[in-house]
Amino acid sequence: MADEEFGEVPGMRHPTEPSTDLSMIPIIRPAAQVEAEEAGESAPATGPVSEEHPSPAVVGTSEESAVIRSAADLDAPEPMQDTPLTEPPASEPVPLSVLAPSETDTQTQPAVPAARRRDRMRFPGRTAIRKIMHSEPLPTQSMPWVNRIAGSPYNNPYLQAHREADEDARRTLDFALRLGETMFRFGAGALEVETSIIVVAQAFGIRETEIDITNQSMNLNYAPEGQVPYSVQRVVRSWTQNYAGLALLHRLVSDIATGKVGRGEAMDRLAEIRHRPKPFPRWMATLAAGLFAGTFVLYIGGGPVGASVALLSTLLVMAVVDLMGRARVPEFFSTMAGGFMATVVALVLYALHVPLAPSMVVAGGLMMLLPSARFVSAVQDAINGFPVTAAGRFVSAFLSYVAIISGIVAAVAVAELLGVRSIDLAEESSANYPLLMMAILVFLAALFDAVVEQSEWRLLLPTALVSVCGYMVYVGVGALGVSPRVTPAIAAVVIGALGRYVALRMGAPQLVLAVPGILFLLPGLMIFRSMYEIAMDSGAVVEGAVGMFNASMVIMAIAAGVVLGDTLARPFTRSYRANERRQIGRR
């Protein structure tokens, strides 16, 4: 009646309408407030709250409203919660190329809260052992080939920063392959070739690339993001000893890595290196080989007559080998002819009662035929993870040994037909030189062999000094009573470490100084005696084979020692790369 008299007042509840329970009204809160309440923290006091009134269809008693809401909650799916813009996305981006790793700019939350985190234990100082175990720092950004670059002389964490990709990628890949082919031809190892190609490709902006080196072939697979990939290949079909060219290539790659040389200038420098003549003429290299043989005979205990005969016979051997090489005769037969000539000359003079030790003369003449550099490279490739390349070089070195044995067998057969008496293999060295004289002989031998290997003029003296240091260690370790089979390996470790230190300081790879420095450690006399036993007496084949096996183990230990020395010296050569980075700045 009052309603009829006064009418309905706007905003007032009718007495007959059911009361509305405010607790049933849903309240929408921000996600941050919900997380704070679940964690037991107080919600922000200024958070906005919006009320939503129920529709007339669901208005009723409290029990009816609760039943209706429960049924709706069971049928309705859970609403999606909005993710704040500051949090990382729920899914990882998918790269367009499998060779290009995806990188995100977001930062993930740490798995352990800051309050529960413990301080890392740090050593008070960096010892040499710790530097060896952690020799190379990883860069601050991901690089596809960083594991290979980390141990190389071209390691530069800031190599890729702000480098723009080259538009003409094919020319860059062709240049990298031609560089690797030249390094292979000049006698570099597979690891050095691979790291050089990686550094060149990275420096010129080619990152989506994989390289495969198999014995004498190189393959580059280029897979740019969102484009059609393609592969290029190059095969190395000839080899030559040119350590001077190897040093020039090392400096070229270093200049490319530090940003001093562009691609055009680098291509010009590579063409110049490929066509540059060797530092020593052919006649001088042949003379140096003869002088090395004479010096080696004196080193192992021969007399002046034997050294002179070894010098002349080696000159003849090198002339024959060079002539057959020009005539395109396979290396196996030229090495066989060299072994035949060295043995025949010594046996004929021995039959003429010339006062000499024929075994020492032959050992000196065979030293230039031994594939020492190839054997060191094979062991280095096997240790560094190139088994196929190492197997190919081992097979090549084994064929050289077989060729030398064949030449000795042929010479012994000719000597028997001529009635030459057999050699007394138990004959010991008659000369006993003082320590200073032996050090001078080692110095000269390393110097002459560096000339044979066509090293640079400025590297001759450092090579000889490194060899003398290795000889001093060899004498000192032998005086301590160490086994004769272990002593050469220890000396080779010292030569390998010093070779890396001095070579990088002078802008050359370690192989250039290490290989000429270890030749005095090679068991040339043991090799000849074992080969002679196999050739002369069929009943002594087993003894000769055992001797050859022991000599091979010594040579392998020497080669492994050189690689170990190179590894141990890496922490101490890091300062050279740091100096380069300080010069060019952090790009």
C-alpha cells in the first residue's frame, strides 16, 4: 500500500525480493595479488577491485546459488591466466635452420632462490695446473665452432662481435678451402687446417657452416638460414715441404682473425704465398741433407771417415730421389731407390776395408728418408680426433718404411752376389765425444734439417736452440736412470712445449720448430739393424720384427710427446692472443 501511495524509490530493494549474499559475488583481482596471497604475503592496498553483479537468472537463495555455481565450475574449463610481459615466453623459438642455434634475449629465473644460494669456493691464486685444466676461456656468446677454436692459436672470444655477413658467401668458402688445401700441401696437421678454416669463415661472417676433413679431401657444407644449402669440396693431390710458406699462412690467418685484413687483401696474400719460391734453392737443400747425415753419424758415435762417407752417399741419394720425383715416379719406388743407394755405398766401401762402421753410415743416410714429419702429424691427428686422416698418414708412413726395407734387402742381395762379407751388427760406437761437442752436433743437425724442410731464415736459430734444450733434458733424464725408451719421449715433451712458445712468439706454427728439433731423438741405428736382420737372416726375422716394433713405439712416443708439450704450453701462450685483443679492442 505504501508502494502504491508513494511509488517505487529508485535504488531500493523490494520487500518481496530475496536478499543477495555479497559473499557470492566474484571478485576479480590482478595476477600479482593472487600470487602474493597464495605465498602468504599481503596484497597491495591500492589494487583495483571491480564487483560484478549476478544476472537475474542466478539470483536466489544462498544454497541455490551455491549449487548453481558448483555445477558451472565443473562444466566450465579453467580460464587462461595472463602472463606478465616481464616473464619469458612459455615456448622456445624454433630456428629456421638446424645449424643456427636459437638465442633469446630473455633471462630465466634461477632455480635456487638468492637467499638459499651459497658462495662459490674460489682458490686464492691460479696455479699452473689449474691453467692447464682450464686453459681457454669460453666466449660470452654462443659460437657454433667454439670448441675447435678454443685450443687454437687464433682463439678470440670477440671474433664474431659486430661482424656483418658477407654477401658473396661462395667466394669466402672458396677462399677458405684454398687456404686449407695450401696448408695441407705444406705439411700442416688436420687440426690446424680445420681451425684456420673456421676462423676465416667466422671472421668473414659465414657461421652456418660445417667442415669435414677426410685424409686428403675437405668438404664445406653451407646452410644459411631460410635458404637452400650447398656444399663445396677440394681434394689435395700433391705435397711439398715448405715450412716458410706454413709460417706465412699462419700469420695470414692471425691477421684475418684480428680484423687487420679484409677478404680481398687476404686472397691476394694467399695467391702470393702459393707462388712464392722457397727460401733455399734446391742445391742448398740437398747439401744441407748431406751435412745433416754427416753430423748425425758423428752424434751416434761414428768417426770422421764414416761422417764423410755418409755426407757423400746422402748427396747421391737425394739427387736420385729428386730426379725420380721430377720424372713422376711414385714415392714408394724413389724411397726404395734411396735406401738401396745408401746401403750399397756403405757395403762396397766396407768390402774395400775402408775404416768405417757401415751400420752407422747407412743409419745416417736413411735419416732423410724416414717420414718423421708425416709420423708426427699422423699421431697428432689421431690424438686430436681425426682418425681417418691419421690412418691415411700412418699408411703412407708405413709404405715408406716398407720401401726402405725393400731397398736394404735389394742392396744386401747384390752385396752377397759380389761376395761382400756381412756386417757385424753388435759393433758399438768407437767415438766418445764430450757433452759440449754433442750439444754442438745437435745444434748443427737441427739447423741443417730446418734448411731441408725449407724453414724461414729467421727461424733457423730458434729451431736449433730448442733442439739443444731438448738434448739437455735428454741427457739429464738419462743420468737419473730413466729407461732409454722413455727418455726420448720426455725430451720430446720439452721440445714440443718450447716449440709452441717460441713459434707463436715469432708468428709460426709449432710444427715448424718441433719437427727439426726431434730428429736427433729418432732411433735411426735401431731401425737399420732391425731391417738388416730381416733382410739377411731368415731365422732372425722375429728378432728383426721385434726391433722394428720397438723402434716404432719409440717414434710414436716421441710424436705423442711433441703433442703433449704443445698442449701443456697452451696456458703460457695465452698472453700473445691477449696482446692482440688489446691492440684491436673489443669489437
